[in-house]
Amino acid sequence: MRRLHPSPAADLSDDDLAAAYALPPGRSVRVDFVTSLDGAVTVDGRSAGLGSPGDRRVFRVLRALADAVLVGHGTAAAEGYRPVAADSAVGRLRAALGRPGTAPVVVVSRRASLAPGDRLAVPSTVLVTCASADPGRRAALADAGVEVLVCGDDDVDLPLALDRLADRRLAQLVCEGGPALLTAALAAGVVDELDLTVSPALVGGESRLVTDALPGVVRPRLLQVLEEDGVLFTRYAVDR
Ligand SMILES: NC(=O)c1ccc[n+]([C@@H]2O[C@H](COP(=O)([O-])OP(=O)(O)OC[C@H]3O[C@@H](n4cnc5c(N)ncnc54)[C@H](OP(=O)(O)O)[C@@H]3O)[C@@H](O)[C@H]2O)c1
């Protein structure tokens, strides 16, 4: 993988990648997505059809640098999410960077859809939901050890959720989507960074990065472009 902008450089190591995506201390929400050239985020319902070895490397580095992984329930279900294990590639990279080997997965679900038997229904998981979610379901998840954060009445209040996560020392989050969560986060003005992998493919269809009109056009600022095998790895700042 090489850097095209700023200051071109070749053969980036994992340490170089970690430096390229390093964050200053303090709270942040960075969003990590892979899209096709025409903005599609899935092929046959999954992101894997757009992926590449380089995308998986960046995905691992962004997870390794984060305090927690933030994800919508739709993505967690579609992509078969599981807890971040210390003996995984991400866990080993985290340890090499001097960080705890595991990181919580924070699932956002208005309806508290996580099933008690789900792979994510374990004590390292945090569920962000709202008061209107079924109380029995919330209680069952809490019984399974999931930390259930009720943020908002009929809808999840994302700014409140981020405050409550920061109170738990989960200050730097990598948000892995999906489009519904990204759209809500952009509308709520809580996104600081967009790390978009652009895969050289045209897919068509309706699975888009942003699902609805936003209150205003968001104009991210380009910070960095990496490249490998024709795949672009962009890093944009989003001014709140
Ligand atoms: N290309 C990529 O990088 C990428 C990344 C992520 C996902 N994807 C793809 O995107 C698809 C899923 O899309 P999606 O838009 O359905 O994903 P999503 O945003 O992960 O899931 C939507 C669900 O998550 C919960 N949710 C999301 N935002 C919420 C909010 N602001 N407040 C409360 N609950 C919220 C709701 O769950 P409840 O219904 O339980 O309330 C909602 O139904 C999958 O096919 C996945 O493979 C692609």
C-alpha cells in the first residue's frame, strides 16, 4: 500500500498505517465504509463483495486504534458480528500498539433487536437503545451481561449515547455503519471523520452510503489518500 496524499510514500507497514490513521487525544467518531465507485455499499447484501486485502488491513488498523466499535443492529446481523477477540488479528495488532487486546462492540438498536442467544449477547457488548424498546427484551439482554444504555424515549439520542460511552472511557469510536446509522449520525452532527475505501466497481441498486436526504450538504475535507491495487483509501475530516 502506498500514500498518494499528502507526502507520497511506498510500502506502508502496519506501523505506518497506524501512524497514518492516528488520532489526537479526545473524543471522536470516525466512520469506516467501503463503497463502489457509484456509492453502493453491498453486493448481494454484504460488504465483502467490495472488499480487498488492503480494505481489510485498514479495517483492522481502525479497530485497533479505537476504544470501541459502534455499529447498527442491521449491520451486526447482516455481517455476523462477534466480539473483538484478543487472539484475533485485530487483538494482536491492538496489543502490538500497547492497547487492551479486546474492545467492546456497541450495538445501536431502537428496538433492542439483539437476541439473547446472539454471539454478541455477552458482557463485553454494549447495547444502545431507547425507552420504547421492549422491556422484557432489554431485561433478558441485561441478564446475559450486556450493558444496556437507554438513551432517548422513542428514538436513540446519539449525542447522549456518545456522552454516556465517553463516561465509560469509550471516547474514540470507529463506526462501521451501516447506512441507516451513518445517516442518523450525520443528521445529528456527531461524525468527525469519514474513512472511505473506494473500490473500483460499479454495482447499481439501492444500497447506498447515505439513505435519506440530510438536513444540509455535508462537505468533508480530504486529509489523506492511500492506494493499493486500484483501491483508494480516503480519510476525510467532517466539521461538526
Ligand atoms: N460497505 C460497507 O462498508 C458497509 C458497512 C456497514 C453495513 N453495510 C451493509 O449495510 C446493510 C445494513 O444497512 P442498514 O442501513 O440496515 O444498517 P444499520 O444502520 O447497521 O442497521 C439499521 C438498524 O440498526 C438500528 N439503528 C441504526 N441507526 C439507528 C438509530 N439512529 N437509532 C436507533 N436504531 C438505529 C435499527 O435497529 P432496530 O431495527 O433493531 O431498531 C435499524 O433498523 C448490510 O447489508 C451491510 O452489509 C455495508
